[in-house]
Amino acid sequence: MSGTSLDGIDAVLADLNSSPPSLLYTFYLPYDRDLRSRLLDLHHSSHNELHRAAMMGNELAHRYAEAVVGLLNESGIKRQDVAAIGCHGQTVRHCPQREWGYTIQLCNSALLVELTGITVVSDFRSRDVAAGGQGAPRRRWP
């Protein structure tokens, strides 16, 4: 996960088969100043922003893959033992309150699959906005 603070990527390894789910390992990969600046630039309309956003999605996929590898190395877990990576991407535009609400999360999920060899589940925020939410699904289980 990388949040609106733009400070870095928090990766966690969780066991979702246990009840309740359990946190097994964590890993943090900080953003450098240049990456943070380029992400902030994409919060506003500007020249060639679609190309720059697509390239940033690719760069973020590489960074997320680096975090996954770091997490797996520190935990000793093999990638074959991981069911999926959940990655919402990096928020650069978020307007859920409008009639035609939207949220834009950057990450090339297909590239992340290729880099890690692990299934990726992504774009959670868009699904929640489409369902009338604010882009941050609330816990709905007992």
C-alpha cells in the first residue's frame, strides 16, 4: 500500500485463512524526494500528463515489486506460497463526491504480475466509488 502521504510503500504478508486474519510480516520501502515530487505533479493538470501517468504506473509497478521481493526475502516465504498481491496503486486524483465520481490510482498491475510472478488484485478504490462509496471500503463483516 502507498497512501496519500506519499512517503513510501508498506507491504504486509497476511494469513487470510485464519480467523481473524493475521499479520505475519511487514516491509517498508520509502519514496525518494524525486519520486514524491513527480507524484505530486500528477495531482494537477499539466502538459503530457497522460504519458507521464502511464510511465509513473510502470515505475510504481517496479517499486511495488521491489517491496514484495523485500518482504518475501525478510520473511523467508516463497512467492509460490503467496495467493495474491492486493495493490490499490498510488492515488493521484480523487473525486468520489461528484455524480460521475472517480478516483485515479497509478500502478501497472499487469507489469506487477510479470515482475513478481504472483496474481495481482487491484483497483479497489474505483470499485468502492462505483458503488457510491468514498473509495475506502468499510469493514462489512461481523
